[in-house]
Amino acid sequence: MARRKKNTHGAGVYATFLIVYILVLGVVIVFGLSRLWEYAKTVDPVEPESIMDVYIEQLKTNVFEQGIAQTVAAMPHEFQSNEECVQIVEDMLEGDWSYRRRPGSTNESGYVEYDLICGKNLVGKAVAVRDESKRGTMPDNQLPWIVQSNEFYVTGLYTSLRVTAPASYTVRINDIPVGEEYIVERGIQYDVLKPYYSQYPDLPTKVTYEVDHLFGVQEPVVYDEDGNIFVYDETKDDMQYIKQPDAETWAKLEAFAIAFSEQYKRFSAGTGDAAYIINQLKPYIVEGSDLEQRLWMAMDGYGWAHTVSYTFNGATLNSVIDIGSGFYIMDVTTETTVVYPNKGDNGVLHEFDGLTIIARDFGDSIRAVTVENNRNES
């Protein structure tokens, strides 16, 4: 039987086709992988936020290992110790920490900036960069992010203090005296003395201190001239700063105030003999003063009887201001009963009048220089 001859031509063609197919497929695969690699370079599988999440967690527990303690120590704090400031700042930064990417900061630059936030306050900045030490071991877009640096805005935690007190007083913060270098305003007039500064320039004044570089809420302690702690009362005027005379001086001034007030109110009432009354008043006024001149001028109309009768019921010395050189400003309340013609119930009025008397102590006597009336009827 004749043996059939194999068709080797077809096999050769198939083998040749297979080789060509493999080569083409290889080219396609290589080309495809190349394109895929190029595409992969444009996709960042690792976002910098991943390392920032870790960083923020570290800040929550080890915030002072991140440079804040060193930052605080390097900042001025003249009235507080370094340890005290660190503790205060630590307490102030106990809130929730978070971060936010700064506008315009993109991954492509390999340099991303973030704001650090504690509670609602912006307290610092962190910079995330690619870890260049890993370059060459992985694709560039897969290089991990690391926090390269941080910066804390601790100056935003500073507070300031402003306090006004008499120039003769002492102000302390944390038991440290506040020096004159912190005075930002001088010569502030007492409200109760404003009418008298032009005539008596040596009257006491106030100063204002302004202190910065304080951490936390600090309260000043004010001491008067005798070293006693002074507590300011916002409901009172500057009279609270003025030290009242000693008991002996007070008694002497009080006796004068009552005696002068009785004679002055009698003269003002316009009853009795004018010449006699003014002679009774003269030992209590400074001779040649404006007060004496005004009293003599009032004598011209003294004949006009505007009261029927007058009774002096007493006077009270309320306060005294020593304005130096033997001069005193006295606040006095007088109590009188006056009968006016054709006024009210038979014209009888009970009056509590205020007098402001400026008097001078001459040693052997006290005499009035000026007097002002403040009438209140009841």
C-alpha cells in the first residue's frame, strides 16, 4: 500500500503565523503596559491627607513634643515663668485638633501646606512632602508623604492687660511690680477734682498701664500708698481713691464745717440784721477772698426779705479731699427749716442742702476760700 505523504507546507505556515502572532502580541502588551504606566504616573494612589491624619493624632497626645514648648520658651513673658506659660498654653490647646489644606496647594508640586486648627483657632502650619529617600524603589507617584516641618502661631494665644490707677499707687501682676515703662498715659484727672486742676495744679492724677505678652487671663493687683490692696468699685467715682484725714484732722475740719455752715446758711436765708450776720460769718472766711467779695455784694439786696424765719438743724461732713498746702475740699450736707411767704403749707420747708467748701487751715484757724450750693428741698 502506498504511504500518504505529509503536508509540511501547512505546518510551516502555521508555525510562522504563531511566531508572528506572539511577536505582535508582545509588542501590543509592551505598548499597552507602557501606556498604562504613563497613565499610572498621572494618578496619585497616596494622598497627603493620610499622613496628616496620623500627624493630627500625634498632636492630640504629644502636642508639646512638636515644638510648641520650645516656641513658648523662646517668647517674651516678663510676668510669668516659663513653666507657668507652658502649662497655660497646654491647657488652652486641649481642644479638638484638625487641619485644612491651604488654597492653591496641590499634590503635583510635591509640597502641600496645611493650616493647623485647635477648636476654632488657627494655631499653626504643617508642610507635607514626598519622601525622597524612597525614590527609585517605587513609582514617583507612589512615594509616601511625610510631614517635613511645622510652625505654631503661639503669639495668637497672647493676651494684654490695661489698668488705670492713681500715679501714687503700685500695680503688680503675678506679684511682679509693673514698672513705669508700661505707662501709656499720664496726668489723667480725677473726675471729682476736674473743676480744681486749673487752680491747684498739684492735685493727684492717674496713669494707665498697658502690659502685653501675657498667657491666659491675668488679674492685676493694685496697692495704695500704704501698701494695702485696693479693690476698685465701678459703681463709685474717683472719691474712692482719696484718703480721708486722720481722726484728729477730721474732727477739726468737722467742727469748722458745722460752724461755717450755720452762719453761711443764716446769711443766705436773708433773715435778721445783715451787718450782724456778716460779722458773725467773717471769722470763718479768708479775708479779701472772692467769697468775701461776693458776700458784700449780696448785701446790696439783703433788704429783700425772701424768708420769714430760718432754723439751723445741723450739718454733716461727708468727705474731705486734701489738695495740699493746707487746702481742703469739704462736702457738707446741711439741714434747715425755712418759712417762706406764700409758699406751700404755710410756707414751711424742710431743706437738705449740699455745700462744697474749699477751706484753708492756717494752723490757728480754718477759713473758707469758696463755697458752692446744691439745694434739695423736702
